[in-house]
Amino acid sequence: MFSQKLFLKEIEESKAKGMYKPLPVLQSANGAEIVLDGKKTINLSSNNYLGLVDHPEVKAAAIQAIEKYGVGASSARNIIGNTDLYEELELKLAKFKNEEAALVFQSGFTVNLGSIPIIAGEGDLIISDELNHASIIDGTRFSKANKIIIRHMDMEDLEKKLKENRAKYKNVLIATDSVFSMDGDIAPLQDMTFLAEKYDSLLYVDDAHGTGILGKKGRGVADHFGLTGKIDFTVGTLSKAIPAVGGYIVGSNLMKNWLERNSRPILFSTSIPASAIAASIKVIELLEKSEDINNILWENTNYFKDGLTKRGINIGNSKTPIIPIMIGDEEKAKNFSQKLKECNILASSIVFPVVPKGKARVRCIITANHTKQQLDYCIDNIEKIAKAMRVIK
Ligand code: PMP
């Protein structure tokens, strides 16, 4: 229960520990270089992976949509919030992801919140990775299904849980992130699809950090592993590599039909503005046209990773543009991030409870529009700080 007294006490305690920070205020587009609290800063904290958030063609598409449809949808999709642009986006998304159908929601978060309880209910079981995103956790909480958590990407644990439990339930849903947002590692989906098939279970993959990044033309994790058509439900967002706002799920026509008629965010919440839909359509068109931006993202990612590892920085098990500087100690990670900020570099510290105790880190995210000069500046300063703080020798 909310208690003013308790809340004020908690604020005072976190202020005393130096942990109470006001929200940072961004005064520019969320690009490679931003204006943050009035200062020019190199941004290693955005999910604008392809650097398209302020791309001229994407902005023009959004502006054109505002001219035609206005600034908001003014209705849920099932009433009159479902424009022809929505229909076009869903067709384009389904084609882009090589799936039968796509259903667009208001955000990636609402996809998981609104889909998981409809896919798995009473008498079913959800098996979820311990490091899955908060929205999968909350979607699972909303479901009437039973839940089991497995150790992070541990396929022996997954098989053990399937073996012990499969016969007890009508359906089993295995839920996982494709790319884990705190580590940048990739779920072993070849093994997961094998186990899902072996134990007659359904597979639900949140590809929020994979779409636009992994696979040919950025089609995502299924394409990356050659598993197209083998994942029952794939979730994505329109707020990261596709940098507007919204989320979607792709799978079968039947899935779309079922969710469209039952999922509560679709039925009870206003749909996203046409500008976001038009911008998303434009980004998919750009991705279909050329792989250049995707290649630049990977070139930058590999350049940054090589630079850090050559200087002895531990980047954990990162396989993607999400690159943690593993530090361990919570205070040290916070200080590290603060020291970077003093050099006008924004890279957030990630500490307990977001990651386990003793696994604190500073997370860097690389995008296609970082320049080599910016990356060099960051690598040099990271090395200097790491040496000064004895993170490396
Ligand atoms: N899933 C994952 C794995 C995410 O990282 C995020 C965003 N942090 C979401 C879902 C939510 O997506 P959105 O920001 O579109 O709500």
C-alpha cells in the first residue's frame, strides 16, 4: 500500500546512498550525439540501432500521415482506430518476417501483456527464462497458466522441466527473449525449437532486440538461425531498430484472428497514431531496399567490441550491438557510468535488481550512425576509466 511516510523515507535513504537521480532530460533526437541536460553527449544508451529515428524519409512519411490522419487515433482498433495504414503495416511486417500474419499493438510491452494470457490459460504451463524481459514476466503473471522459470539459456534445465511436466498440462508455452537486453547474448533457438517439437510445446520468442539487427536485411532471429516458420509466436517492437512506437506479433492467420478478438489492449486501448505507423512502414521499405544500414551497424559493433576486448575489457557473452562492460561491484559500475558522463559519454550502469547482485555492468549500445571518431573517443575513455578504477590492469 502507498504510504507517504514510507515513500519519503525510501527517497531519503536512496539520496543518502547517492542512488536518487532525477530522470535525465533529452533535448534532441535520440541519435548518436544528443543534447542531454544542456550538454552535447555521445549516446551509448539508445535502442535507435539503425540510426533511423531522424532519417529524412522516415520523418517525411510521418509528417505526411499527420497531414492526412491528424495526430492521434481517437479510438481502439475494434471500434474505428484501425486505419488502412494499419492494414498496410501488418501486411508489410508479415512479409518482412516471412510469416502468415502480423498483429500490431500499442507497444512491445502491451504485446506481451496482452498476448501471453490469451495464448496460455488455465490448465496450461508457461516455461520462462529467468532473464526474460519484464513484459514477458508480467504477461505470464496475468495468465491463469502455471509457471516455471528455467536457468538462463540452460537447455538441460529446459528439457528436464519439459520431461517432468509435459504430460500434466494441456499446452506448454516456452517463452524467451531472442536477444537479452542486459547482456546482448542470443537464446539458443535451434535447441529450443528442437525441444519444443520433441515435447509438443509452443514457442514464443520476443525479438525486440533482434529485428532490424539479426538475419538477412534485419529480418530477425528466425532468419538468423534458419528457423523461419518454426517459431509459433514472434514478438517485435516498433520502437527500437524500427524507431517509432508500437509493437507486433507475427505467426499464423489463426493466431492473428484469435488475438485480435480477445487481446485486451486491442479491445480496450486507443491504437497508435498514423505518424508512427507510416514511419514504421517507411523503415521496412528502407530495409527491404538495401542491407547497407544493417551492414554499417555490424561494422560499428565489431569495431567497438574489438577495440574494447583488445584493451582487456570484459564484455561478457555479447553477440549483438548490446555490449556490457562487466564490472561486478554495484558502486563501481555506477561510478564508472558517472565518470563516462563527465567525459560526455552516456552509458547507463545496470545494477541489482535488474541484474543479479555482483553482476553490475555499464551497458553500451552501438548504432549505425555512430562515427569511428565517436567510437574511438569512447573506447579510449572507457580504457582510461577502467585503468583508473582498476577494472583492468
Ligand atoms: N521486450 C523486450 C525484450 C524489450 O527489451 C522491450 C523494451 N525494453 C520490450 C519488450 C518493450 O517494448 P516497447 O518499448 O515497444 O514497449
